[in-house]
Amino acid sequence: MPRDLIERWRVAGTLVARTAIHVGGMVGDPDTDLPLARDGANRWCIPGTSLAGAFRAWWEAAFGAKDTASLWGTVPKKSGSPNDGWASFIIVEDAPLTVPGGAVELRDGVGIDRIHGAAADRIKHDRAVLPAGTALGLSITVEVERKQSRAEIEAMLAHFLTALAEGRIPLGAGRTRGLGRVALKKDGLLIRRQALEDRKGILETLRTNGSAVSLDAMDRSGATPAASRRLRIALTWEPLGPVMSRAALDGLAVDALPLMGREGDTIRPLLTGAGVKGVLRAQAERIVRTLLDLSADGHFLDQVRVPLVRALFGDPGETEEPRLGRGALSVEDCYGEWKTDADGHRAMIAEGKAPGWRAAHHVAIDRWTGGAAEGLLFSVLEPRGVTWRPLVLELDLTRLDPEETLAALSLLLLVLDDLAAGRLPMGFAGNRGMGAIAVRSIDLEDDGTAVPSGDDVTARTDATVRAVLGGLKGRTLDGGLLAHIAGDQRDRLAEAWRSWIDGAAAKQRGAA
């Protein structure tokens, strides 16, 4: 039966990648383990299915499963009637891409063995990514059936496009490790409302393609999104010496080059979200292992399965616990403000030189002769005088058990306290004098949505988390973070932390 449509919205615009993006394609590219998706003409693209999946997930979190299914469609249950399902009223087209520089980047990933501190056996992969600054063509059609509420759909669409413009809907894989941040450009955004209810409206739509509507003029009163449970934390920091991630490929004049990432027409030093998150996770594991007297034996995937750390930072592989899998904490890629262009980057690789930077030479000393060991001389192009953007972390409280949320926040604050105190080097050669940083201040970025209300465990816990992090907003840190938390809040966190440690220790004894 044809649908009785009364209205249709068409949205056309451009999404701009704020960080690199990975949407995977078919395996078979010999150059990388995780290639990018391509269309039938062998061009890089973001499939409409990938966009729709991310959009639908945001929609369901904001407006609930029922309203989401009514618009985005549902599949009938095997035991039910085929008529119980329906196709989506929202059509998302494949996104054509404009890639700055015309080339993708290759990111290396490696797991660090928790005993040896070196690369873990068989935990190594590389991933092709679209660089920051990539433009994605966005085309969405929203159909309104007669029995549906026009006002409600208009409001939901307006809230959705606003969230997209504010960069609150990540795309693709690796979203908790720095990838997939995009934002909808308001310049050039075209929204058209097409009348289909009667002959007059259809003819007018055919003549004019509908009436243009600005995003700010859309009526939002018909629906209110649920309160956000995502908190963004920005850490302003500065290097105390050279800080860099190492590029996968060696240079011609120097052995180790800093990892660089493209951002539009510029190329900048880059600390990947995956690398920063790995440093934070390793410290969280040390804290919990110490308190629970846990060993780090076994394969890498077993080493990283530490209680509470799994929920906060993620759990690799399959798990029987529904809340585990993707972690509650995301860390964005961090770019330096120093920049060069493609020619400058090629010169850096070929000559080992960059304005203001220097090549440092290192050599191993032969333990018998006291001279330079044969074949063990290497050089590093060290970034100097680089100003870095803030480290941005996002905590998704929906990924945490309400009973463990305050304990997880306590663990995160302990790790950030070590970071602020300068005990956690970042990036390459952290055990050889590089990577020292100082965290100067902390800020909490509010997306402007309503705060959860009520008196249940979730609402009370959310209120405490917001109060603790909100109390740190704008604070200048002096070698630490915990001292800046109000006394009553610190006492509550300490109580939740001790309670979780006692419970986890009891479980360990019971398992033994």
C-alpha cells in the first residue's frame, strides 16, 4: 500500500571532519589491515547505511526507541506478522567526499604488553583514515505520513541538525579513540519543506522545489530531547620538552619522525586519541591491580581485562556483560598549532629538518668497550616550541552501571591527577626523557541540554558527577587535581571508591 504523505523535508549540506574518520570497507587492500569504504567507481565514500546507523543511534538516545522506530523503521519479529515492520521514513544518501590533498592517512595501532612494556605479540594493525578537513556531502529526506505529527517531526529534525552542527554525533569506527568527529556547516545548509497534502501543494512543490527554511527558524516546541549524559572535559596543557607520537615510516635523513596529521590544507603534529587513551588506561590498570593485587599474566587481551577499567576504557573482543564493549571514555585526537604544508612535510621526510625543530642523535654504549655500540645509532627529529590544543575527553555515563559510576569517576580522577602532576609521559620515548607535560587547567564543556532530574540512583549519581566536574571548571591546576575537589564531594567519591574496592576484593576471594 502506498504511503499517504502530507509533507517532506529535504536537507542538503556539508559535514566537515574535525578529526580523522574511518568507515571500513571490504578487506583486500594490500596496503592496510583496515581499508576505507569505496563506491562502485572505486572512490572513497561514506555509505548512507553508516551515516544512518550513527544518526539513528543519536535519535534513539534523544527521543526514545518508540519515536525512533516510528520514523526510522523496524524489522518484524520472526514470530510476528510481516505487516508488523515498516521501512524508514528517513532516507540518507551515500556521502561523496572531498579529501584535502587527495590522499588518505595511515594510522598504526599496537598493544603494549603490560609486563614487558614493549609491543604485544600479534596486537599490531594499521588503519586507513580520511584526514581532518575532509568534506562529506550530506543529503537527507524526511517523509511525513498523514497520521504522524508534523510539529513533532519538525522539532526532532531541528534538534538533530543542531546536534550535528555542534559536532555531537560522531561517525565510523574508533570513535572513543579520537576518530569520527564531524560538524555540519551552517553556511550553505539548505533545508526545504515540501507540501504534498493536496494538489495545490504538490504543484507548488514541483514549481519551486518547496519553501526554504532556516535551521534557526524551525519550530522546536513539538519535541524535547532527553537530557544528555555525555560530559566533555578539556585539559589545557603544555609540553615540558619534546612531545611526539612516532610516525610509522622512517625518514631519509633521520630515523624517527613525529607523526603528522593533515587538517585541511595544513599538516600539523598529532597525538592520536588512541595513544593518549592508551597511556591513561595503562595507569588506571596499575592503580586497580595494585589495590586488588592482580597479576598481569597471560595474553595481551587477558592482561587488559581489569575490573572497572574495562567499563571505563572498553573491553576487547566478545563479552558476556552487556554494558561492556565500547568504553565510557573517549579521547579525541590532539593537534599542535605548529603547521606546515605538503612541500614542507616532504622536506621534513627527506632532509630531517623543520623550522624551530632539531634532530637529536642517540647511541647505545657498548658495555665492554665503553664506546658506541655498533649499529645502534639512531636519530629523532624532535618537535620544539610547539603549542598544543587541549586534550578533550568525553565521559558517556550511559555506558556505566549506575552502581559503579562514582567509583569509575574516582578512578578517572586519580589518573588525571597523575597526569596533572606530570607523572604520565605522553607519546614516543616516554622512558627516555621525552613526553613530559604539565596540565595547566581543566574545563567542562556543556552542550546546553537539560540536566537529568529525579531522585533515583541514576539521577543522584549524574548530579554528583556534574557537581564534581563542574566544580573543577576553569580551575588552574598546580601539579595536581584532587586537591581542587570540594571536601564533601571528595568524601563521597572516597566512600564510593572504597566500597567498590572492597566489593571487588571480595569477588576475587570468592573466585579463588
